[in-house]
Amino acid sequence: MATTLYEKMGGEPAIKEIVDDFYRDVLADEIVSHFFDHTDMAKQRRHQTAFISYALGGTKQYSGRSMEKAHAGLNLQPEHFDAIVKHLTDAIIAHGASQEDLDEALAKIATLKEAVLYK
């Protein structure tokens, strides 16, 4: 039986699909797409898959930059954070997560808000 949210959501293959759907929507959203204008999206997808996998209880250790360093100089505002959360929520729902699992994932995401805004 799956014990971590990572396992409940289907492990790395499912997280990769969620990340792909998430970035498809992010890149189509004029509120946040410009933040990725000069980003290597293949690298970004791999990085985000690793981060989300780790955050949801996956076994691999995350070794990327801190949230503060990763978002330094972007001056992200609440509407940017909210747009990102919406797209991630939509991607998670599209992949069949239960309401309980979605709520748990969103609670983890909410803890990052202070670390990324106004940097």
C-alpha cells in the first residue's frame, strides 16, 4: 500500500506527467509565462520533477537551490504565486488525485509562499 503522497500519486512517471501538464499551462498563461522566456524548459522540467518528487516524499534527495535563491530577482507577487498554484492544482486533479491527496499537496505548496514572494 502506498504510504507517501509521492507513491499515492504514482511515483516519478506520474510526477513527470503532472509537471509536463503544469508547464504546458504555465507557458500559455500571460501572467507567468514571461518568467520562463530564457529558461531551458527540458532542464526546468527535470528540476521541477525532482523537487516535487522530493517534496511529496520521494526517496531521492533534492539538491537544487533554495526557494529564495531560485526566485531571487524575480519580484514575484501574490498573483504570480496564485497562478502557479492554480496550474499545479489543475495538473494534479487531471491525474486523478483524491481530494485528500490534493489538499495535502497544496498544504505543502503553501509553506513555500513566503520563500518565493517579493524576492
